[in-house]
Amino acid sequence: MQTLWKVLFWIFMIFVGVPVFGILLTLVLSTFTDFKVGGDFEPRSVSVLTGQPVSTSPPAELVDALSFFSSLTDVKKNDIKNTYRGKLVQWTLPVWEVSAREDTFVIQTSADGTISTFCRVKPASQEETVRIKNIAAGESITCKGVIAGYTLGSVNLSPATVVH
């Protein structure tokens, strides 16, 4: 009987555990790297950050489209998200976490500010690097960046800069 349970356990792990692990790994990679499933990553120049943002606060329709409790259909959510993809925005939101990847910082903002973001900032100077390193959790920052995509209800801004 004990052998049967062991066999059932490993069958479960192979057919359920491995695919779930693969999906989670893909989500993590797409959040913190340029890894994309079914799409190409087009690096953008930092010069796009000099333009006028289309939004200075998270639009209500985008907040609703990214909400897990939204009454919108998937088709409508995708239409709304695609409307903002590639657009320059400038939002002031509370910081949740700051992490570093080589010469790029990822500033994750909290959903307490209506929407959460991942701002991928490549500092232009040592002074900017020091300012980013000194950002504290809970502090409000203004992040200006291009909406590159979405991950688990968060907006990915890349490239981005912190406006002081």
C-alpha cells in the first residue's frame, strides 16, 4: 500500500508539479528580466522619457483592467491594456521594494497607490544611483516610464526614471 502512495505522489509531481513550477518560473523571469514568452523584447532608448506623459495618475480603466476582482471580460481587459502599452506615463506611488540587477534598479511600487508597478531604472549618474539606493519602503516616488507590459496585475515601466 505504501508503494502505491509513493507511485501516486510521483505521478502527481510529474503531471501537476512540474508544469506549475514551469509557469511560476516563466512569470518570475518575465518580471525581472527581458524574457518574454510569445513576444519580442524591443529595447527602447532612454530618450523617449523626455516626452510629455499621456497620464500623470493611473487611469481608472487601467486600474480596473488589472484588478483581480474586475467585472470586465478578458477581451475588454486586453483592449484597455493594449491602449496604454508603449505609452509614456508619470505616476507618483508608494515604494514597496527596490532591487538591483547589474546596472539596473527595479523599483516595485505598492498596490496601496491604486496600482502596482515595476519601474526599471538605469541610472544616468552616480548621484542618481545613490538617490535610488536611499529610497525607503513606504516613501512616495514619481516614476516616469514607458509601459512595456504587464505581470500579475502590475505595470512594467521600462525604460523608466525617477523624477525628483
